[in-house]
Amino acid sequence: MVGWLCLTFGVAFGSALVPLISIELFVLGLVTQQPGISWWWIGLAVAVGQVLGKMFYFLAARGSLRLPKVLKREEKRARPLSPWRLRWRARLEWVRLRCHRHPHWMFGTHAVSSVVGLPPFMFTTVLAGLAGMSSWLFVSTSVVGRFARFSVLAASPAAVAGWWLH
């Protein structure tokens, strides 16, 4: 059981860094193949793995983590921005200012995203970093929300099987 939980943690961590990895499919496959593992432990392993992986994005957006040179864009000669880019830059600045003025909005949005997945958890993670959300608030909100999401997901195949068998 410990091996499966370590693997679950690793896949969750990887899925937090590389969004193409589906932790939801992994969890569903795991609970159908290993029904002896408690949904509670699966939810905890996924929550901790996901939040630790997302911390890289959060800290980078906050400016607390320096990205390697490979991940940085090359500096280009300054040229005038197109009207489209100017509009997007203005919109992003508007969102950033709103987040700073109303930090409770960011808390609520991030909390809902960590459970439901809408808006995307990756987006609210970066936005939380840009808005300057405290690390403690980010971690606690994310762990609770992700635990709720993946515990329900891990428990769902057993619940559905129970409904069909009775």
C-alpha cells in the first residue's frame, strides 16, 4: 500500500508540473485496481503532491523563485506593441490591481478552483502568486480543496458500485 501511495504522490506532483498528465484518470484507475487502499489516503497523497508541485508556479509568479535560464524568454529588441497586445496587457494589469485591492476575492476564487477545477487550478495558482497571496493561505486552501476533490473522486467508484449492486 505504501508503494502505491508513493506512486500516487509522484504522479500528482508530476501532474501539477506538467498539465498533460491526468491525475483524475490515474486516481480512477488506482481505486478500481487497488480497492484495498483507503480513499482518505489517496486523497491526502494527491493533495500534498499537487500542492507541492504547484508551489513552483506560485513562487515563480510571486517573484520568490528564480527560473532557470532555459525557461526564460530571450530578450528581444524593444519594439512597439501591437494594439492587441496593448489591450491584453491592460486587461492583465486590471486583473492584477483588482486582486491586490480585494485579496478575499482571490481566496474565494482559489478555494473554489481547488475543489471544482473551474477556473482552472493552474490559472488561479499563478494568479494567487501575482496577487501576493500569503504562502500559508495558498497552501492551506489548496490542500483542503484538493483533498476534498480527490477524496470524493477516489470514493466515487465504490459508491457507484454500491448503488448498482443493491
